[in-house]
Amino acid sequence: MGNREMEELIPLVNRLQDAFSALGQSCLLELPQIAVVGGQSAGKSSVLENFVGRDFLPRGSGIVTRRPLVLQLVTSKAEYAEFLHCKGRKFTDFDEVRQEIEAETDRVTGMNKGISSIPINLRVYSPHVLNLTLIDLPGITKVPVGDQPQDIEYQIREMIMQFITRENCLILAVTPANTDLANSDALKLAKEVDPQGLRTIGVITKLDLMDEGTDARDVLENKLLPLRRGYVGVVNRSQKDIDGKKDIKAALLAERKFFLSHPGYRHIADRMGTPHLQKVLNQQLTNHIRDTLPSFRSKLQGQLLSIEHEVEAYKNFKPEDPTRKTKALLQMVQQFSVDFEKRIEGSGDQVDTLELSGGAKINRIFHERFPFEIVKMEFNEKELRREISYAIKNIHGIRTGLFTPDMAFEAIVKKQIVKLKGPSLKSVDLVMQELINTVKKCTKKLANFPRLCEETERIVANHIREREGKTKDQVLLLIDIQVSYINTNHEDFIGFANAQQRSSQVHKKSAVGNQGTNLPPSRQIVIRKGWLTINNIGIMKGGSKEYWFVLTAESLSWYKDDEEKEKKYMLPLDNLKVRDVEKSFMSSKHIFALFNTEQRNVYKDYRFLELACDSQEDVDSWKASLLRAGVYPDKSLADNDESGQAENFSMDPQLERQVETIRNLVDSYMSIINKCIRDLIPKTIMHLMINNVKDFINSELLAQLYSSEDQNTLMEESAEQAQRRDEMLRMYQALKEALVIIGDINSATVSTPAPPPVDDSWLQHSRRSPPPSPTNQRRPTLNAPPTRPTSGRGPAPAIPSPGPQSGAPPVPFRPGPLPPFPSNSDAFGAPPQVPSRPTRAPPSVPRRPPPAVPGRPS
């Protein structure tokens, strides 16, 4: 890996992290990082402080790190720190950095021991650091403390998993040397998400606190409990050193002295310690970024393309240019007009698949809601017959009439026509409300200019309300016109003779009362199909079940499924009516019921057939479809119809015939009026409201906006829009810069390959038979003669040391760069037959002969 890559790749990631975090888009790209994982008091924070060379992290007992800390280390001549949430402020006093971390933690998590997954972003510039990006995570704990929830272990585990499950995240598994490594929680978590061991680096802390006569040599040499990338040992300051304000530089010197003087570690001292760990992590993070460059580049290019169109409009932005504001105003009004028309008239592009748009809802009002309201209002049979009876009696007065009075017919018809005003005006209100809702949805695109959005909405809404008043006047005028003259010569009116003839067939009037006069030419035409649930079938007979229903003008049939091969039942519509059923407390379904007006069972042994839908809109739609088939809603209790008629109506046969004749005449004439009103009201609303509003937006809105306020005020940007523009431009430049830097990197450079796999089955079986802990591996003391066989690479202890430390064994000559993490096979030397070994010099190069070692070929 070249120095250029070392210097540029990690700062590149830092710049991108800043750009995305500032925009709240930190998850759009998974940027390479190193997550520090370990148990409580494992020494994670001390390792990070050693990297920085400063005391800056909170200290204390129990859980101290309660929010993830994203720590970005940047090589710089000056030394200071910056927080992302304190933009522009530089911290030179690292005690203030600690206080700010504590305050920001408490701001989100409170003063108790609660935790939060919202990270704190800290960047440290220093000449003493290498470029790194690390995440300090809360320590793994088992027992809740203080006000912590009982599932604190689960919460911390989930937080850690959020970070380490990403393929772009390296895992720094920190474990104290004075605990059983086989039961390390950090290594177990790492094994779960990184079974191949490609992303896991082991760190052993507190080597100086092991029992006397013991060491972790075999672990650090990757012989015992091996990891693919091996281990690095470090020695942190003790609590006594921290309390005594021991300088970190002095602590690093003491760490170096510890490894050089310890008989178990002196031969690997150059591969131990905080400085070496920092170099290794820098190299591994750079390698990791280098390996992920292809996918990283493609993600960056995808991000760039997704914002390029929006950024294009911002590139030549001039805030004070008046022509820009005029052009923007014209474009906004034109776009608003186009969006409004598309929502009303419908459009093939940008189809909303989640809800009905304005035009579709208005269509539903015209053809489902309005007709249903008319019929629901009209057909109260008992009340209508009572009114006809009273009208006939009042017209006859004291006399007994021999003939059916036509004045009774006119009085009843006019009263029924006047009742149409309610549903007609209600439909105007519904359309007006839907138009205003449509305007609000269309003005969302104007949100970048708050005053323009507000004024547009106000002007158009006022115009809609103005048109509402005129439309209602016209609707009332239409109904008054119908009331003013009762045209009994209409070609569709049955006339007096036919009404009398029909009244003689009182017992056969069910077809008229139920099916109406407006049946389709073919009774087999399908009116509607869809899924419904039969709700009132007992559990013993199968319970509620969903079927495929087919409604025609003659019957309601249901099938097993929508293939319509297996018909379950066909229900004739004669004498049926529909009524509402209250929604049960436990059910989420909306229910309506069909029943027979002659008190017969509708389906098998059931007096009612309860049908359930998922929403009230579906119920209303099915009722409207049943209405078209001649099944009307019931407003009175069917069980009391006969007794009600006996109590309220005279049993005089002549009066009954007259009532029936007037009833038939009213029915016939109201059928004509209903057909006319159902046709004219939607047309009136369309002409006077909807089309007029569209014309107003196209021709008058711009002039109204100019006259309402000054153009500069209207086109004043919102603070959010100005901020978004600046952030988008910064993000665009950051992405372009990143792609340029990535493109400049020489693709011929090859990163250090990953070490070969090792046998890490000990991680899987540690619960059943854990290997012996390194604390139990007894070693001879410093004065005892060595009894362990000399390894292939290690020198004989008797050879004098050429180094400055007297009495220490010599460090063998190692030409070439050190591998970052020794695997099990090369901890003390690979077999001599491996030709690519970088640490062995070719035989032809004259060198000082190395000391003779048994077993190594000469």
C-alpha cells in the first residue's frame, strides 16, 4: 500500500462522513470504520486515549460510555478537537472535551445510566496520531445498574450489532489478560458476524496485571486460542496512574520498557504496544478501504447521479437576481396548474397507488355517494304512506271522497323533491372540500417559498369557496324548477290508469318496491365483483370465511375463489334490503347485512346475511352497487312494519287503494326526478366549480399573486431551503472530490493479503470445553533456566544481546516490512520451503551470518 493511499484514503472517508452526517444521511453509505468492542473496564477507553496521547474520555465505575463515540484521528501540525454538534468551535483543552462528551451524553440519555445509539462525532487533530476512524461502543454488561432497564444487556448487544454487522466495519475485540480469553464476550460477538475472521483484530490489555509467574505469550504468538489476524498486546495506565495524573507519554515509555524487559515478550516486543497497534490499525483500515474501493466507488457514483439533477438548478443560483425570481414564479405557477389538472383529470405519469387522488374521489362522490344519499333519504316506506294518507284525508276534509285527488299527488311529490336539496348540497360540500385538499397537496411543491405557498393556497381556496356559493344557488334553483311544475305528461310517467292497475296488485308489488324501475336491459349484467367475508356463520359450521362475490341485477352469488368455478350459493335479490350493523369491539371489519322484507330466512337458517369489508369505504361502495341492483337501504325495523301500518293507517279499503295509487304515482314521478337530478347535479358542479377553478388557476392566479404582494416577498426562500441548497452543493462537491481522489489512486498497488485461516473452533465450543486460560500457563521465572525448547526463529538465550538493553536476548534481524498480524504459522518462522517469505534474504546476498539455531537449514 503506497504512502499516498495511506495519507488520502482515511481523510477522504472523514470528509465524506462529515458531509453525510451534516445532511443527516450517515446511513446512505457504510463508510469503513473500526468498532472497539469489549466488556466493561476492559481498557477500551484507555487504548483510545493512548492513541491520542491525551486524557479526554469520561472515567468512572460501571457503564461510562453510554453513547457510541465516532472518533476520527487526523494527522495535523496543530493539536485540537472538534465536535460535529459544535460546528466552528475548536477545543484545545481536552478536559473541556471530556466535559462536552459527558454533557452531550446526558442531553440524550438523561442523568441515569441509560444508553442511546445516537453517536457523538469527535475529530481530533494532532501531530502524534495516525489517520484512523474508530467507534468507542458501550461495554458489554450483564447486570443492570441504577435506573437501567432490565434488558440493558440486550440493548447494548443490539447497539453493538448495528455497527459490527456491516461488512465495512473492522472489529477491534478488546479482552483483559487477567480474564479467561475463551469466554470473551467481544470475541464471541465478533465470531457471530465475522465467522471467517477477516475483520477481527484481537487486543489483549492488562498484561501487567497477570499473576506472577504467568504470561500470555502463547496467545500473543497466536498459538493458543488463535485468531486469523492474531493479537496485539498493550499495557495501559492503572487507576493509580490515572489518579496520579501520569503522563501518557511516560506511560507509553513504560509500556515499551515492560515488553522489552519481560522474558515472555521481549522477543516479540516490536510487535507489541500501543504505537504498533496504531500502525497496524492504520494499515488495516487503509487496506480495508482499498479492498472495498470498487463497491465504494459505485455507491458514490449512485449518490452523485441521484442528486445531480437537483444540484444543476443550484449551480447558477444568484439570490438577488430579479429575473431569477420572475422566472421561478412563472415556473411555480405553471407547475401548480399542471399538477392540479393532473390530479383532477387523471394522468398516466406519477400514478398514486396508495390512495385515491382528487378526481377519483370526486367521481366517487358523483356516482356512489350522491345516489346512495338520495335513496337513503327517499325510501322510508311507512312514513311516506302515512303522509299520503293524511294528505288525502285533509284534501277531502269533512267529505268522504269517491276519487283519488291529484292534489295529494302534487303535494307529496313536491315535498319529496324538496328533500333532494339535502343530498345535493352535501355533494357540493364534499366536492368543495376535495378541491381544497387537492390544492393543499399541489402547493407542497411550493414549500421552498413559504409566502408564495401560503398566498397561492389562500387565493385559490377563496375562489373555490366563492364558486361553492354560486354552485349551491344553482343547485337550489334546479330543484326549485322541478318543484315549480309537475309534468304529468312526461313520457316515462305511468299515469293514473297504470297506477290504479298496479294498485290492484298490492301483493305482487315487491318487484317494484325492491327492484325499482331502472333495471338494466339484461338482468345478467354483472354490476360488481369482489371479496367479502360472511360474518355470521357459526364456528361449528366453519366460522367467518372470505368468498368471491358476484352481484348482478337479479342475484348475489358467491364462489370459493375468484376463478368462479365452484359456486357456493346464489341469492335472489327479490324482497331484499340492506341495513348497517354495528362494528363489534373485537373486530376490525366493517359490516352490513341483507334481510328479507317478508320475514323469511335469507340464507339457510339465517334471518340476516352479515357481510364484512376491511374499510367503511368498501361498505359504502358495496351499498351503492346493491342500490344499482335495486336493493335499497332500510330505515325502519322490518319486524315492526306490519304492526306499524295497522296502528297508523286506516283499514278503509277505498283509502288503501287511493294511498296505493298515489304511492305508485309518486314512485314513478320521483324515479324521473331522481334520474334527472342525478344527471344534472354532477354536471352543474363540474361546470360551475371544477372547470371554473381550473380556468381561474390558468388565467387569473398569476395576476392575483402579483397584486397581493411584492414579488421579492413572495419569492423569499425558506431558511430550510437555503440550508438544503448549501448542503446539497457541499455534498455534491464532496462526492466529486472523493471520486477524483479514488480515481487518482494507482490501481496497480496491492494491499497486504489477509493471513490464512486458523482453527478458531475454540470460539464455538468454548461453553462446553473451554481451553485453558492464559493465566494458568505457568512460565519459569526470570532467574530459572529455560526449559522450553527453542523455537525455529527465536535465538538462543546465551547469545549476547546486540541491543541497548543489556541482558535481553537479541531481536533477530528482519529485513523487509513486518506483516501486520502474525498468524499461527509464521509467529516464529514459516517452513523454509515457502519461497515468497519476505523476511528471508536470498542466499546470494552477503550478510553477517545469523546465529546457529537448531533445526533451521543453513
